[in-house]
Amino acid sequence: MQATGIVVGGLVEKIYDEAYALLLETRNYMAYVAPSLRDTMVPEDRLFVTYHSTRLTSRLLEMMSWLMAQKAIHGGEMTAAEARTNGFTISNDSICGFDESEQSGTLPQGLRSLLSRSKSLYERLQRLDGMMAVKAA
């Protein structure tokens, strides 16, 4: 049992590092690249980009929240049951889940890339969260 906790803890650390790097890349994209791109777009396209930017941010927030809760569990600061009770799960709701329009040619390539990579990471966390939920039950 302890060995599994160490393996999961190490996996969570690796995924946390990956998610944190994606979070920083997203921040830089939103701060430095996106504003100049939006200036050249028609209002409908700006709205579409804003919609997907918000979805990306929500997805990253949910992933980081879950990962930090997992770190707290492995650090002995909370139990897995407390984490689940307090909503630290990967929800796959309509905001954070995949939307076909994420790959629309209307979106800038940089945003499409961030959405694609965040989707992949989100799906991995969904599987890991599901496995942990089964183990806890």
C-alpha cells in the first residue's frame, strides 16, 4: 500500500510540473500574444477567442486545484475522503471538458495548441482521478 502511495505521489509531482509549465505558458500567451491578435479580429471572432480562453483558464484552474489537493493528501495535510468531499475532483463539466470547436481555424494557432495540450493533460487527470476514486471506494 505504501509503495503505491509513493508511486502515485511521484506521478502527481511529474504531472504537477507539467501542468505548472503549461499554466506559465498560458499566462505568457494571454499577457503578451493574445492582446495583439485580438486587435486584428472582428467582434465575433474576439468573442469566440474569449470563450475558449476562459475555458482554458477554467480547465487549468481545475487541474491545478486537483493536483495541489493530491500533494496535500500525500503530505498528510488532508485525507483523500476530505479532498473528494470538498470538491477536489476532475469534473468533466461542459466548461472544462472537450469542445469540438477548440480546433476551429478561427482560433489562433497558439491558443489551439494550449487547448489541445490542456485537453490531453485533463484527460490523463480524469483517468487518474477515476482510478483513485475506485481505490477509495
